Amino acid sequence: MIDSFVTIVPAAGSGDRFSDDVPKQFLTIGDKSILDLSIEPLLDFSECLGICIVVAPDDQYHKSLKICENPKISIIEGGITRMSSVTNGVLFWKDSGLSFKNILVHDSVRPCLRSSEVRVLLESMSVTDIDGVILGSSCSDTVKEINKKDLSIRRTLDREKLWTAFTPQIFRKEVLFNATIENMHDDKIFTDEASLVEVNGGKLKMIQGSKDNLKITLPEDINLAKSILISHGRLETLL
């Protein structure tokens, strides 16, 4: 069983680490944008009642995306930070009048997400009484804590307790509503929605995801994503 959900996709970032005039979520792999590819697996589920894409106030790139013709897609303006954009998305769904149980958040630059992983995430959320479930992966590398100023090593962390967090991340709607409203005017920096829910006492669970759920960060990630998408059968040839 999968409960009804809505989605927020923050896509207002400018991609400062990317040497391209076009924001990386609107670059293409094959004949589709990275944003299109990131969203497609979510639309495989009838329980997804809507997807809110949060773009920069002056963005024009989204207007050329075919996926925006889908009636489930809504476009709203984002903020200066990821968290402010997600907040706008949360408020959009809170005021939508739509009846749903959960809110899912997914990065706009994770084009290699598998539908099968989304299903595991959604089904896990339906059979548990915790506040949220997120995809991630256990750390296989040795992890060092460093001094930021000179990169000297302070200590080695116990990797048995460390996981890398991915998206999607899904939460009970009331939990994310309350956490967002509670921290709307706070200066704290949250790098994902799970950390926001955590600081408000939420109980979350990690689900093992595939390490090929790549987040496009640097230009060289594009070719790697192409290879992964071909292996998934979502691209026919390298272009």
C-alpha cells in the first residue's frame, strides 16, 4: 500500500560550481533536461497527486520543458536559499486544499533515480509510524573530520554509524508543516529537509538506496549520469 503524496522539487539554484550559463537542472542529457529526468520516476505513481517545481523568480528556462505541460505540475517562485524555496513549496501545498498524507522532496539534479527505489521509499512510509523516511547509503570510505582552516585531520569518525543522505525524502505532512513554520524565521542552515525535521524532534528512518542516484554537482558528472541512464534503459545511446 502506498499513501497519497505531493512533491516539492527545489529548482531555483544557479549552480555556482558549474561553469555554464544555463542552470544545471535545465541542461540536457540526450533529449531531456536533468530536471525532466529527475521528475519522471515520481510520475510513475498514481498516488503522486502533484509536483511543485520551485524556480528562481526570473527563470525562463522552465517554460520550454515539455514535462511542465503535465497537469500534475505546478510552478512557483523560490527564495534565495534551498530552504526558503522548500518553505515556499510547503506553504503552497498547505494552502492548496488538496487532501494527501505525505510530502516528498526531491533534488532537481538527481536524474538517475529509479522508480523501484521510489516504491521502496513510499511503501516503507506506509507501514511505519515514524515521521519520515529518506534514501541514503552507508559509508564505505573512511571519513575524516578536519580543521577547516588548514585541512589538518582532527579525528577519524566511526563509519559504521555514518550514512550519506540522498533524495527523495518523504515526511508526514503535519510534521513537515510544523517544522517549516517553526523555523521560518530562524537563521539556522539546514542542508536537507531531514535535518530540519530532526531539530524539531522528528523520528526518521534511513532506507538503503543505490549509489548511482547521482547528484549532478560538477560538469564531469554529466557523462557519468549518461552512462548510468543508459544502463537503466532510460537513454538509448550516448549523445
